[in-house]
Amino acid sequence: MEINLKQGESIALEPEEVESFIGICNAYGIKFHKYFNSVSNIFTFPLPFVGYIKLLGKDIYIQPRHEKFTLAEVFMMKLCSFNLNQEAIIVESFQDFISYGNHLPALTELFVKELTKTIKKGMPLEFKKRAVRTENFSGNVNILQTQLNLFLKKKKPVVTTKDNLTIETPIGFLFNKAVEKIKTSINPADYHFFIEHLPSSAPKDLRFIDKIDIARNALHTSRCVQLAKAILFDLIPVNLKGKDLGEAFLINYDYLFEHFIAHVLMTSKAGYLFSKPKIPTKYAEFFKDEKVNEKEVLPDIAYNEMNVGLKIKYNGVLDVKNKYPSIFSNGDVFQVLYYSQKFNSDRAILIYPSAETQCYTKLELEEKIPVEVYACYFNIKSLSDGSFVKERERFADEILSLLC
């Protein structure tokens, strides 16, 4: 049975499904009882989440509330967030996923298929202490210095221009971790085949996994790498009382869009001028329950941050809103106007998703407020129509032109 929902919609749970949903919610940091009506057995999905839950005999798809956007496009955005310097390669290598639309297949099935293919074709050579082979990786290696370091038996011989090129990030280790996570959900024959062919010597933690970077000449491995990361960071195998029941893959779409836009700007040609504030700034306090309570603000993205005395100043504040097609809600406008006042900025930009490429919109304020407010749009469909690189550059250039 297939059930299609929009973000924030509800579903009636069978009694035997409640425990599975509790486990899924706990894994994603969702407070189950906040969204579950125990009288009617109705569960309402938290508004930011999209994705799927596949149980025995039931596939539940939580689709973007914006009808022009698909789960496949959100999934592409998620994959791009794993390799923050190789979005163009990822978008190119996963173009066939667009045909899935709002009905993504199980990631475990996709991963098993891609990993089998990768093993049969051969993985790019990994770094070894006695042999440095880098032709299948991105980045530049200082071969002469590396060979000298090998001769001198230095502990970390590889000298590169990118931290992702180290002997501490073997791809086989990444695949091993993903296989171990889903081993109860895949065919035992596939599991033993993978364990037999994948190298196992590697660090015992995940600290280096996000640094694994695959170049264009190893696209068949790149697909497998991205799926492995999706499994490790976002997929939850659903297993109840030793019985495999399926899997869940949920994405906080609001957070993802904000993170994605911040990265697009911070890796643009003037990316050094953009930053993502991490420490909230206090703007008020009140006394209640015999203690002082503070109120704080934290803009999504800041432009040209400076310290002026003891205060922080931004030349521009940007806030990302995953809303479509409406723009300039009162709450959004008041929010960025206050940000501008608090951080002494004369430019404020609200960023929205769009289903086509379009120019910015300026908000004409009636009051004489010394702040210019704009809405800018990133075309989500560029992830599926082949225009991503062009759209990324256009968007970053437009934002910069409004702030300069």
C-alpha cells in the first residue's frame, strides 16, 4: 500500500506501528507524543520534514508542500550537502534520480545495487603507507615531498593541498560502515559478498567520512559514496523484536535549504565575505520565576561582519525562508528589519525557493527607514534541469550586487 502525504499532514497508525514510529521519531529528534493523538491513533508529521517511511506492506511518502518541487530534488540537495565542493559533479551523476519524482526507492536497495557495481568495476585505489596513488581523487599531491616522507618513514607522509587526501579516509571503510548499519535489511548473500571484498583497516569512528572526496573520473564510485553517507547520517533501519520492518529516511527540509543557500554563498567568488553566525546575540531580558531570562537573535547569514567597539556590525543580513510562492510576510519583514537595526546594517535580504529563474524583488517601505529590503530566489528546478552551475553563479552574483 502506498500513502502520499504533504509536509505537516497526518496519518492513522495501526496499533502495531506505534512502537516503530516511536523509534523513528527518537532517531530524528522528534518528540513522538507531541505529534500523536493516542485517542484517535493519528500521527501528524512535523512540518519541516519530508522523506519516506517504508514498513512491511506500506510505503509512506512525505512530499514537499510546494507542488512544483519533488522529493528527488530535495534528495539531490541533501547529497550536495555531503560534498560541499562538488555539487556540480553530484548533480551530474544523479540526474537519473529525477525520474523518481516524489517516490524515491529504498536507499538500501539503491546502495546494494551501486556497491555491487562499484566492487565489480573496481574502486579507486586508496592511500597506503607504502604506495601513494592519487589519480582517482581530487586535489593536488606534492609527489616529491610525499616520496621523501615515505623514505623517511614519517607517520603521515602524504602532502596535499586538500585535507581530504589523507591515509585516514579510505573509501572501503565508509562502505563497511554503511553495510554494517543496514546488514539486517539486506540479503545475507549480499552482506557476505561486501564483507569479503571491502578492506576493513581504518579508524574506528566517523570523523573523517565527510572528507572523502571523489573526482569526476570515478563517478561510478561517487554515486556509491553519496548513498553511503546518506545511509550513515540520515537513514534509520526499522527493526522491531529482531524482525526487519523496513527503513525511514527523513530530511528537515527547512534546515537543509538554509544550509544549502549558506554554502552556495560562502563558496562563491566573494564567499569570504559571507558567514553563518554561530553565537546568538542578546537583545532583551525579563525577570520571571525568580530568575533573569534572556532573549537572543541569530541571523541565518551575515555579510561582511565587523567588530565596532564591543558591538558586532554586519553590512548586510540575510534570512532564508523555505516558503513558496508567497513572499514578504509581516513576520519575515519585521524580523530582518530588527536584525538590520540590531547589527547596524542598511541591507536586508530574504531568500526564497523558486520553480524558475527570476530577478530579485524590492520592498518599497512607506516609512523612511534607512534599510533596503529585498527578496531573492534560488531556482530549485536547476537541480533537475541541468542548469545548476549557471543558476548558482547567477544567484550569488545577484546577492553580491545588492549588498555592495
